[in-house]
Amino acid sequence: MKIVITIGGSIIIKEYDHQKFKAYAEILDSLKDQHEIFVVVGGGQPARDYINIARNLQGGEANCDDIGIDVTRLNAKLLIMALGDNAYPSVPENFHHALEYSTSNRIVVMGGTEPAHSTDAVGAILAEFVKADLIINLTSVDGLYDKDPNKNPDAKLYTEVTASKMMEFLSDKEVKAGTYEFFDMTAIQMIKRSGIKTIIANGNYPENLLNVLNDKIGTTIIPE
Ligand code: UTP
């Protein structure tokens, strides 16, 4: 399969150390012979810290996004370093370059592209661009719940949800640098348009990447 994997910065750089980069590099190494893999890495807390500084300097939202993009690319560089020869050595800054780098038969790792969306959207656009079979969105929760699981212990995890239903959930969310929470609208629109199956799963445990492929966990977004 051709798979686009998005790894939230809130996971990979959570502890500000190399461990998750290394753990992900090992899992990706075990998958690279059976699958063609593209990875999109998020910005996490360092992106939010830099964005806050930019916002306090009255940088304007698009510039704040741009700062966030730079941090996602730094995180992408770290994953490339962890992957060694398994990864293409440069971070593509756009989808054409991602496609071009993939002809090396190595894992392509990128961060953000342009302002006004999250790396979830980058993953969804990239998936359409490269004609992926599957998107795996690794985030800091188990998937989509009917209510906030942190505030409601009885919250139920959806095993499946349509893209249209997700749009309803996301319609009142904020559009501001550093706050494209959980899943942004552009991402879900792209998933619906491209018809590519997407699975959201908890990426705090890198081995979940294997569990997702065995259809065991997370929330599947049905692109309709
Ligand atoms: P993300 O919000 O995608 O990273 O990018 P994240 O921290 O991994 O998100 P989680 O973990 O899924 O919550 C950080 C910031 O960079 C800017 C946005 O401001 C975003 O909030 N960004 C990123 C863009 O403007 N465009 C992009 O293509 C990517």
C-alpha cells in the first residue's frame, strides 16, 4: 500500500528528546519493505511557543503560521536523521517535491506547506496528490469521542464516522495559528473529496502504527 502517516508534534516532540523519533524510525523501518510511506510531522509545543512569541511581536496570523511551519520542518529533519538511509535526506517544501523525492524509493518526511491549516491537512492533500491508499493520523487521543473524554469519563469512542459528520463536529472550531485542534476542516474536506480511507489513532504508542494496519484500533473516517 501507499500510506501517508501524520504524526502529531504533540506526540513526537512531547518529551523534548530523541526517544519517540527513534521509536518511530524503528517501526517505519519494519514497514518500508511492504509499503510506500510518506510521513508528515507536526509542530507540537515548540511550534506553539514560537507562535506565541511571534504573536506578541504582532507578527500577524499568517506569519505566526509560517513560524509554525518552520518548526514542523525542524521536527521532520529530526525524524529524517533518526531514519538514516531509509529516508530521503531533504524535507520537501511542497507536494511536487514530495512526489519527486519518493522516486528514490525511500521514506519521504515533510512538515507543513503553507499558512492557514495544520499538518493534518498537509497529510490529506499529500495523500490525494500521491494517490495514497490510506491515511493514518496519529494523534494524542484514541480517536474521535462523542464528548470530551478528559471531562466525561463515560465518553464513547467512535470506531467509524463519516467525513460529513466530522465536519459538523468541527464547524465551530477556531481558525488561528497553533490551534487547529484535533483535526482541521481543510483536512476533512480533502478526505471527503479524495475518497481515501483515514484512520485516527493514538500515536503516543508507536507500535499502534502496526495495530492500525491490522484494523484493530482507532476511529476510521469513511470518506462520504
Ligand atoms: P500542527 O498544528 O500541524 O502541528 O502545526 P501539531 O502540533 O503536530 O498539531 P497536533 O499535535 O496534531 O495538535 C503547528 C502549527 O504550524 C502552522 C499552524 O499554525 C499550526 O498550528 N502550520 C502547520 C501551518 O500554518 N501550515 C501547515 O501546513 C502546517
